[in-house]
Amino acid sequence: MKNYTLILNDNFDENDLNTDYWIPTYLPQWSSRKKTIPSYKINDSVLTLYISDTQKPWCPEWNDNVRVSNLQTGVFSGEIGSHIGQHHFTEGLTVREAQPKELKITPYYGYIEFKARCNISDENVAALWLIGIEDAPGRSAEICLFELKGWNITNESAVIGYGVHPFSDINIKDEFYEQRFSIDVKDWNTYSLKWEKDKITFYINGKEINVIHQSPDYPMQLMLNLYDLQNKKNENNVFEIDYVKVYQQEI
């Protein structure tokens, strides 16, 4: 791609997770690394996220019985007892385990694409999203590339969520879409976005689906995950990823 540099190109060709890219945890500052260990496997160049029967809710103090397997490309927090940390998903969050700043892949404008298929149930949500690294107040918006709720899937179509959420970024207005597409999410599909200074363009299978005319103006990290919202045990529910690519726009 002209004027873009490839900074993440994971085809999952190795049997082990590439820790140059990914941190296997989920917002550990609000919980702990131990409590947020994800379940995943890599076979035949495919990453499979699932939730093992032995996994516990990741943060019952603030997120009830939700369980999650997540990989992220950065982490940062303040000291224990502070309120400094990434992704304030609810009020009252307090750091329970301090996290040193570790920013592996944090694009600042660019193009992100991944190829995935999902076999999930009503209790599941699969997603790939970006969050501000939040090393300064206000650098907190979310760009959601792909969100799939298990209860929104039929044999012929699925509702895909995408858009932006501001959190504490006063320069971003909430603009999130849930749109039904005639795709089989159990089969391989590609989902992508082009993030520019004044807009974000979203694509499915190479076809433009929408343009949002606003854009976070700071580095962001990737969040790739599968949720179990009801604390059900079903290891057959899987989110499979063939590849993830991130291109940094040359500014």
C-alpha cells in the first residue's frame, strides 16, 4: 500500500503466540494478569480464541460474571489504588494490579484488516476493536472494527457492529452502527477499516459499507477477544482468525 508501512502481519504460522505483537491478557489493571489469562490455540495457521470451562469471570468486582479471552497490543496503568488505566468501561474503576507501559503495536492512523470466522452462541460476543493508549487524559476513544453478538446470527445473515465510542474523549461523538449483512459468519470473511485524520472508512470483504467523518487523534492499540456474557461453559464456541494486518499511515 502506497504511503503505508506494514507494522503487524500475523498469519499465525507459528505454534506459539507472537509476543512481539500480542499481550495475552484483558485490561489486567482492573483485575490481574493471572485472572485474565485467555484460552487460545494456534493450529494450521489459524488462531482460535475460546473460553475454557475452567476460566473464571475476569473482573466480578465491576463486570459481574463476564468471562473473556483477549489478546491486546498494549497496556498501561497508574499505581495500585489510582484511577489511571486503559478503557474505563464503567464508573469507579480502581487499579488492582499496576501495569508498566508496554506498547507493542499502536498505530496512529492506518489500515487494519483481519480474516475471521465465528461459531458462537447467544451468550457470546466476538470483536476486534481499538482503544486509545490512554497515557494522557482524553486519549480514550474506541474504534470498533468488528463486533458480532451471538444472538444476531442467522444461517443467511448477521448483524455486524462497528463505529466509534468517545468514553472521555470530548472531541469524539458516539457513532455506532449495528447493520445486518448477507454473510455467513461461520465462513471466512474479511473485515477492515481505513483510519485517516478526518474520517474512518469501514469495509466487509473489500466492499465499503460506511464512512464516519470523525477520527481519534492519537495512537491506539488492538483488542481481539471473545466474551461469554452469561458464564456458560461451552468450549465449542470459537472465534477463529486467519490473519491480522496493520498498516501505519505515513504522516
